[in-house]
Amino acid sequence: MKVLAVNRAARFNYEILETFEAGLVLQGSEVKSVREGRISLKESFADIRDGEVVLVDCHIHPYEAANRWNHDPRRVRKLLLHRREIKRLTGKVQERGLTLIPLQVMLNDKGLVKIEIALGKGKKIHEKKEALKERDINRQIRAALKSGGR
């Protein structure tokens, strides 16, 4: 699997409970643009509409060579999941108030574009501050160990 895009803010803003791998329905010009890595998951989220899981606000930059047959950069794209997975996600999102967050877009061995989505629970501000403090402490420890205690 080749990773094409990562949503770095997702793990900071949400506590990840469970992950799923889904197919992504794309047009031809979108596939070419995604393979070049011109995709952003920054403000995107997944939603369940009419029994289907869709990706909302994912920006795929227009492919220059497609000119007039190009796609809309922020169109809603369908995600391909098994029916039982969709039912399970629907129940958890409605019951507990969890959110579906895209984590990364990948290209698999067969050349298909896949997306990893996660069930996440939003972190509170104090949890985010604790995560920053912990990351800073770990960075200082690694630096001290690397320098050999000099």
C-alpha cells in the first residue's frame, strides 16, 4: 500500500476507536490527480446519507490535462463498504454521537484507491493540551538519550 494523503489533524482532534478500509468511487480525472498526490483530507468528514457512506469536503485538485472534462474539486464522493459495516456504523454514529473521520488515502497493489476511515470521539481542549505536553516530554527524553547524557 502506497500512502497518498494523511489527515494529520484527525488523531490530534479525535480519539480513534475503530478503523475501516473502504473503496472510493472516483471519476477518471480524479484518479489521475489522486495518484499524483493532489488530494487534501484536511476539512473532510464521512457521513451516512440514504443508507450510503459518503465523503464530504474532500478536495481533489483538478487534473490539468483533463481541461473541460474535469471534475468538481469538492463534490460528494461515495465510499464502498459492506452492508453490515454500514449498518454497524449507522448504529454507532446515531447512538453514541461518534464521528466518521477519514485518516488516509492509499493506493493498493492492484492500483485501486482506498481510504481508511475511523470512528472517532472528539477530544476536549484539556485532552489536547495533555497530548501536546506528553509529546514535548517524549521529544525531550529522546533528545537526552541521543546526546548520551552529555
